[in-house]
Amino acid sequence: MTGATGATGPAGATGATGPTGETGSTGPIGPTGPTGPIGPTGATGSVSATWASVVGDGRFGTAGYAGDDIVFENRRDTVFAFSNAALINGDTTVQLAGAGDAHTFLISWNAAIQLSAGELCSFGVRINGSFEQALTSRQTGPAAGALWTAGGSAAIPMPDNAQLTLSRKTGSCTLAGDERVAGLTVVMLK
């Protein structure tokens, strides 16, 4: 006769991990998914929302001036370029047509000025009636006098409804030439 089964003994220690098996081959590439929908077309942008480019003509006003301000051309045969701006004050001032929000503008001007010997002349852009130092130039004529090709450029923070006028500040600053004796360009950067 078989005797009773004895109690199970304790489990033995776990053996060491065996080596990693070989990596199987790469499976096939799945099919390409469908093309997604086309997004909406963005709005057409412009270089700037506000800009103006005007030129002075020595035949207008008193040799191109109304007082100390350059008279800009406003004739049918002149190519004007404006966006959100207009000429006012007898064609001496560029009026920006914004709501008064602050922006940065690139402003550039030039003028051909005949200086007498020893004559001091300063010339520049007035913004809302005040000369902007960064856009004001000054020159003293040499002993024999000279043609001064004056100009300046600067990035200026100002409201988008500002008024800009190209003006002489001191001296007679006689403009030299008949057509295209001066120019003013204003472009909103941001």
C-alpha cells in the first residue's frame, strides 16, 4: 500500500536570465494615408498699410516754397503714390489717415539746395509742427558757395494720423532746379 504524500518543499531559486533572441525581420510598409483638406487662402498683403511718396517742384509757390514749407506736386502728369495718406495745407503736408495708433515709420527726404558762401542752412521734416531732430540736417556753404544735396532717413515712432511737412529751419536754403527739387517718403514699418 502507498503511503500519504508528503508536504511540498520550498521553491528553488530563480535561474539566470537567458540570452535575448534574434530580432525578427521588418514588416512591410503600410499604405499611404489620404491627402488632408486644403487650407483657406490667406489674405493678400501689401508692403505697408500706410505710405506716401511725394516730390517738390521748384516751379510752384515761390521757387518751390509756401513760406518755409516745400510745395509738393499735385498735377495730373505727376505719379503720386498714397495709401492711407493725402496731401493737405496747399500741398505742403502729408496727412496720414490712421486712427491715432502708435506705429513705427521709415521716413526719408531729400532736397537740392543752393548755398551762398558762408550761408548756414538747416532743413528737415516737421512732424505735427515740430522738427524731428533725427530728420534735420544743417550745412554751412563753403567760401565759393555750393549745391548741397541734403537728405536724411530715420525710423520714427509716431501716431498713424501724423502730419509731415518738409521745411527749411534756418537760412534761405534756395532750392536748385525746376522739377524734382525735393522729395519725401513715408512708409509704416509696424
